[in-house]
Amino acid sequence: MSTVLDFEKPILEIQRKIEELKRMSLESGMDLDKDIEILEHEAADFKKELYENLNPAQKMQIARHPERPKFLDYVDMMCTDFVELHGDRVGTDDRAIVGGLAKIDGRPVMIIGTMKGKSTKENLEYNFGMPQPEGYRKALRLFYHANKFNIPIVTIIDTPGAYPGISAEKHAQGAAIAYNLKEMQKLRVPVIAVISGEGCSGGALGLAVANKVYLLEHAYYTVISPEGCASILWRDASKNLEAATALKITAPDLMKFNIIDGMIKEPTGGAHTNYELMAMELKNTIISALNELEGMSGEELRNQRYDKYRAMGAFIG
């Protein structure tokens, strides 16, 4: 059964009434088509209005929906000829980051993303989408490979953040992310990043220094998770909903601050309600961005990326 979020329960109630009327009509032979049609219109109008006016906290809940498409779902639906490349060449293959060579609309790309699971077993395999330092080093190896052979890079990011455990700190988590930021800036190929769900802290930014950065409509991108922010500011993680609003984590605000280049529309109800439509929207956005960037030289791509990040934010004198 699909997971129903708290704010979606009124929709579920209307749908139950519709199903009940259909059952009564079938069992009694009564003509209830008009009543059913009215309720179906009400449900559609209510759902459309609801999802067009979500607050940041509600968007955050959708971004974390357990049935939301994962990185390999997008690869399966958007790409052909995907060949996964494993390991950081030091002895570890962090499954929280998956990547490899593929074709999108016949065009070769290096596609890399953070990976979450759809079950407890899978989430343990992928460490709930929280990469270790070895994952960022694997991604960096693939960036270098793409740069050497002049292959565009696409990253798809959905992570609550880099793994915060002791083992990650022992293996230089902060240094691994920082090195990725520096080296991604120097790449001489087009880099496109998409935040498809959660985009938290340096864990997301370690894959997102790009010429074009996009956010799915109900995804979010933030310097710190709302729970982490609430714990610091109010010493109460339960105030995460207030923090989500204060952090300006959704696409409209991020576009105002020049953090992202655009928003990718999701199906009504969220990406998890229609995988194929969501993948098609994502694919079209990536192809459009590649078309825009393909005429630029390596030096132009590097300079554009540098200027983009220098221009972010606002300063008050």
C-alpha cells in the first residue's frame, strides 16, 4: 500500500467515499454516476490546489517519501547501455554512490548518483544514501575518467548528508568532500547536477559543483538538514518544520538566490506517483542542458562554473 502523508489524508477520505459510492451502485443497481462524478471533480481540484501550495515542510515530506524514484530507477528509464564502474581504486566500493557510463538519447554520459534503497535490506546495502569518503573518491575517479575522454557528466543527488559516523571521520570525510569541490570546479566537460529528493549539506554539494543545477519540484537543497538546524538553533530537533521554512530550501527561493538554474516539474502528487512521467521530464531537462553547453570550450565551461558559484547568495553591507 502506498504511504500516505498526513496532509494527504483529506484526499484519501474523498477517494474512499468515491469507492464506497461505486460499491453501492454496483450492489444496489442505483444510478450514482452523477454523485461519483462530482466527488471525482472535487478530489481532482482539491489535489491540484493542495500540491500547488505546499509549504516547505510538506515538500520535505514528499522529498523523503519512501516510494520516491531512486537513482537506478532513473538510469533504467532514461539511459541505454549503462555500464556501472565500481570502486575507488584503493580497495573499497561505497554503494551509497553509484555511477558509470551510459547513453542518454544516444549521447554518451558519465552518470553518477547517490543511491537509497526501497527496503531495509537495500537501505543497509546503500547506507541509506549517506556516502563514506570512499564514495566521494569513487565519484572523483569517474569525474577524472569523463574529463579525460571528453564525456559530459550528469549527477543525480538524493542524500540526507554524508555519513557522519566515526569511521567516515577517520577516513577524512571532510577532506574527501572538499577535494571533490575543488576538482569538480576544474573539469573541462559539461557538468549537470539534479537534486531529485534530499540535498543536504556537503554530502550533496560533493557531487553538485556543476554548470547547471536543477531541483525537482518537491525536492529540497540545504546547507544543513532541518533537524540539524533545529537542534542547533532551538536545541530541539522536533522544530524541524520551522527550520525548513526558515532555511529557504525549496526551488522558488533557491532560484532567487541563484543557487539553482531551474525547477523540474513533478507529476501531481509527487515523483513517486508516476515514475515514467518524472523520468521523461528529467531526461528532457538534461538533454536541453547538454544542448546548451555542448558548444562551449573546456575553458569556457570551467569559467562559467567558477562565475556561477562566485555569484551565489546576497551580501548586506
